[in-house]
Amino acid sequence: MIEAWSVADVRAAEHPLLAAGDPLMERASFALATIVARDVARRRSVVGPDGGRRDGRVTGARAVLLVGPGNNGGDTLFAGAHLVRRGMGVLAVLASEHVHGGGLAALRRAGGRVVELVPESGGEGGASRWGDPDPATVEDAVSRAVGADVVLDGLLGIGASGALRGPAAVLVRRLVEVLGARTDRDERGGDGSVRSRPWVVAVDVPSGIGVDDGTLPGTVLRADRTVTFGAAKPGLLVPPAAGAAGHGAVVEIGLALGADPAGPPGPAVRRLEARDVGRLWTVPGPEDQKYTRGVLGVVAGTPTFPGAAVLVTSAAVRTGPGMVRYQGPDDVARAVLAARPEVVPASGRVQAWALGSGVPAAAAGGAGHDEPDPGGQHARIRAALADAAGDPGGATSSGGPVPTVVDAGALSLLPDRCPPWFVLTPHAGELATLLQGRGEAVDRPGVEAEPLRWARRAHELTGATVLLKGSVTLVVGPARVYAQADAPAWLATAGAGDVLTGILGVVLAGHAARAVAEPGSVAELAAAAALVHGLAAERANPGGPISALDVAAAVPGVVCELVAAR
Ligand SMILES: NC(=O)C1=CN([C@@H]2O[C@H](COP(=O)(O)OP(=O)(O)OC[C@H]3O[C@@H](n4cnc5c(N)ncnc54)[C@H](O)[C@@H]3O)[C@@H](O)[C@H]2O)[C@@H](O)CC1
Ligand SMILES: [K+]
């Protein structure tokens, strides 16, 4: 599991170490330089006499450091000094009136070059604040950066507030413009080394992201790798900022996060990895039978949209439940049975529900009793929701409260307050509609700009666990947030969400009692389902187009691997 800690928690953990004189910056910058040198060697890898690739030379490679006012710039300057000692040509671009004095001195001692960013006019008399550095205009600095093998973004770290300001902002905007015009596809020189664009390494975080909330308040230089110190930060996992972080590397610097019982209750954001999911998967034993393994009840699809019912049930059957029961109009049930004869088209006891995929929303603003109910599905969903909440007036097929996936049209049928074992699975547009219905002035772009904020708000307003679908799937439940980024971009295809509903329903059915008794566990189960969904998509057709049914077909293989590896 990757655990991301808030800025306040990182600073609190850092405090006693700094007070005791621990050399945190030395540790951080040495590790940073080591990772940068390794990346550069790989980027400069060449074809050997045997035809295989081998790492290229670090000596002679060029690094440009973008240096801001704080300790983030300090880390970068000290790392630059290490890179000079490894034979690299290092140029620091000072983008701030003040920079870390010790770091600057170290870089100079090592033999690194320093230029000071000045306005395009040439620097108003050229008086330098740094003794001797040459002035560099933004265009100079950009052309040096673009021609380098690696650029270290050390403008701002966890001390950032809001969008980058001043000369650093101008520099980054121009650099993004110029780099954006270059192809991301590697171009290789005659010796096989990569030539097309510099490798960008963000120091601790891409400068100017919302470190705690994952927002992008202004232009940010997209990194190929982020080397982060002590622990991951929420903005490295949460969209949209997560999209600027590239590959991750967490450098251990001795912070005792989570070790203090009086300290913060846990990380701000978590990301499950495959081994975590393998461990929590329910594997049947000889004493199990279909009813003990978990029965999922599905209400999905309408005569107009029968495909969703087929997709939900197909994915469910392939995720390994004891049984899947389907409730819906006869012609939809026939389509389901034609695709999956294992499905039982009758009501009965269930350990979890999956509701609403392929069912249109009820009209906004009312209970919806007067509007046409497509195939009677709204009535079935209402009954199941009451049943799942443990409402004594509800249907009695589950015999008690049970965890429930609330998807698509079922989101419009929710009661005002839900139990946390309801998992709402909106995409950004559906979340905006749900929030508008509860008095929030937010539209789809607003949700996309601040998905964590709005998923949290939906959790507060409804009480339910909220799984917000997207290229990074966010799950917000009681006291827990997960951000899963397991799916390839090819998964953005019609029906993919229905497959997730089926997988999640079966995961919940397999842990039904725990989900109700320990509401905090529901978010983890939902994140696990998102991970399986993403891995199944990757497995369905690595690197190419994926159909939703192919994702469902890939689920058994993924589960098998996860369980085998635990
Ligand atoms: N927390 C830790 O455990 C460690 C932190 N280290 C480094 O220290 C960094 C934090 O250092 P600082 O607290 O000095 O913070 P930063 O290096 O992020 O710099 C913050 C300063 O930048 C300016 N600033 C803030 N927002 C700005 C904006 N939008 N535009 C322009 N200027 C802005 C302000 O003057 C502020 O004081 C970390 O990110 C990391 O790189 C490391 O040295 C190792 C240990
Ligand atoms: K940075």
C-alpha cells in the first residue's frame, strides 16, 4: 500500500528530527541524486555489441536545476552538487530572490554553474544578488532546460501556497509550452540514447500542485518522475495533480509517520497495491457452499438498455460469488440468461446488492412516483435500497442490512441519509447532479477540478461511501480515502462502469457482515474492486482497445494471480 501523508503530518514528523540535528536534507538530496543518475543512465542506455541494451554513461550528461526560494530548492542544489561529482554538467537557474545558501555554496564548490533568472529586458543593470551568476532570460533558461538530459524541478515543495508566482511562473509556463510541442515518443540518437526531450524530475512534488488536495491551481511542469521525501503526499495520488507526478519514488529519510499513538490517525490518502488485495480476497474453503460464499442481488438494465444487466451479471459471475440473482423485466432477464446461464432470475436472500446500472435516473426533485418507471426497475431499486439499509418496512429478501452498490439511475433514488455500507459509484457528471440535488453549486468541470473535495462532500452529505470513477478512482468512506490508478486509459469505454458494479457487488457480498459491522472497511473493499477492474482491463488487451465484456472475461485470471501472490 502507498500511504500519503498531509503536509501538516509530514512537518510534525520532521520537527523532532530537525531539532535533534538529523541531516534530513543531506539524506534527501543524496537519494535524489542517486535516482536522477540512475534515470539518466537508463535514458542514455545504448545498444551493446551483443545487441542488448546497457546503461549509458552519466558522465557528460547535462542537468538543469530550477531552483526556488525554500528548502525544496535547497534539496535540489545539494543534489546538483552530487551530480557534478558524478561527472554531470549542472546548471542551476535561480528563479527566486532568495535561495538556500548552503545548497548554493555546495553546488558552487562542486563546480556547478549558476545563472539568475532575470526579466526579458536583461536584468535592470545586471546587479546580481548572488555575487557572480550570469543573468539568464526566460528564453535562455528554457533553451538550456530543453537541451538538457534532465531537468530537476525544485521551485516549490510542500511549502507551496496557490499557483506559482513571479519569474518561476513565467519560466514554467514557457517551458510547458515548449516541451508540450515536443512528442512524448522517444527519439533515439545513432547510439540508441534518448534525444527528444529532457527527463523531468520533480523534487518532492511537482512545483505548484495543491499538495494536500491534488488540485492544479496554475500551470505545473509535468514530471516523468517525482522523488518524494519521507512519505508520499496526497497530491501525488489524487487527480488532477497526480497526472503531473509521473513515476513515483519515495525516499526514506527516517520520519516516524504513524508511529505515535497520539499522532494523526493515519495517512490522508491510501493506494492499494496488488498484494494488499490478494490478502483481503475471500478464498473458499471445503466447508463453504454457495450461500456462505455470498449471494449478489442485481437490479440493472431496462428493455431499452438491456446490455448493462448483461455486463453487471457477467462481471459478477466471473468475480467468484456463491450466486448471482437477477431482478428485472422478463425480456432483460432473458438476455442475461442467454449470456450467463449461471444467473438465477428470481428474488431471494442476498448478502449484497448491485443496483441501477443501465437504469435511467428518476426525474429530479421528486420521489418520482408519478413518472414512468422503466420496466418497473425504480420500484425494485427502492425496495432493495430499503432492504439494504435494514429498514423494517423494506423488502425482506436479505433479512437485514447488507452492503450495496448504488450506480447510475439508482443514485437518483437514494434516501436523504444512507448508511456507509452503501457505495455510490458516480462519474463526475453524476456526482455533480447528486450534489446539486443536495444544494451544492457545482458542475461537472468543478468536480473534475477538485474531485477529492467533492467526493468528500458527497460522503458528508449522504453518509454513504463514495467511489468517484475516473482515470484515478477516488473512494471516500468513513475516515478513509483511497486513490486507485490501476486502469489503462483504454478503459474509458461504454459499459466499463457496469463491469465495476458487478465486481464491487461480489466483493461486498463476500465481506457482507464485516462491511456492515465495520463501515470503515467498505472504502477498502471498494478500492480493491477498482484495482481488480483496472488490472482486468490491462490484462484484457495490454496497450490496445478494450471492450467492457473483455474486462469481465479477464477478471478470473486477475483474481487467480492476486490470490496466488498473497
Ligand atoms: N519535510 C521534510 O521532512 C523535509 C523537507 N525537505 C524539503 O523541504 C521542502 C519544504 O521546504 P519549505 O518549507 O522551505 O517550502 P518550499 O521549498 O516549498 O518553499 C516555500 C516558500 O516558497 C514561497 N512560496 C510559496 N508559495 C509560492 C508560490 N505559489 N509562488 C512562489 N513562491 C511561493 C514562500 O516564500 C515559501 O516560504 C520539501 O518540499 C522538501 O523538498 C527536505 O529537505 C527533507 C526533509
Ligand atoms: K518541486
